[in-house]
Amino acid sequence: MLDAVINMLKLYADALNAIASVEEVSGRRADELLRELLAPQNLAKLSQRLPPDVFGEFMSALLRLATLASVQNPLALSPSEKRRLASELSEIVKSIEKAVEKLKAMKQ
């Protein structure tokens, strides 16, 4: 049991470090960046720059991410809710990776 707790704490530390890195590079909090990314004027710009299939994939992932971001304290969720949240987040990551790969393929 203690090994599981140690692994959880390591992952939590890694996540906090990743968030801190993004915030240091951008000079802004992660929640502010997400709100800016979802601002209507920025989404309109993206829709004009990206191919429809890439934009659709990206938008779907962002909207799902925004929904998950509304969870105030994930540690307070039941184990089944945590697993559902983790599964949904994994699917969102796959969608974003798919959109990024499409963009990379277009640039080549």
C-alpha cells in the first residue's frame, strides 16, 4: 500500500512541476491560459487557420478539457469518479495528440 502512495505522490509532484513550468514560461496561471485559449475571438482565429478536421478534433478535446477543469477538488471524488475522470483525461490527451500529429504531417 505504501508503494502505491509513494507512486501517487511522485506523479502528483510531476504534474505540479509540469504546471509550474508552463506557468513560468507563459508568465500566467494555467487556468488563465485555458480561459484565454477558449475565448471566442481566439477560437475564431483558430478556426480560420486550421483545417476543419484538425479544428474539430482540437475543439472537441478543448471543450471536454474545460468540462473536466471545473472539478474543484479531484482528490475528494470517489475512487470510481477518479477513474472516470482519469479515463476521460486520457482520451482528451489522445485527441490533442492526434490533432498535433495531423498538423505536423501537414507541415512536412
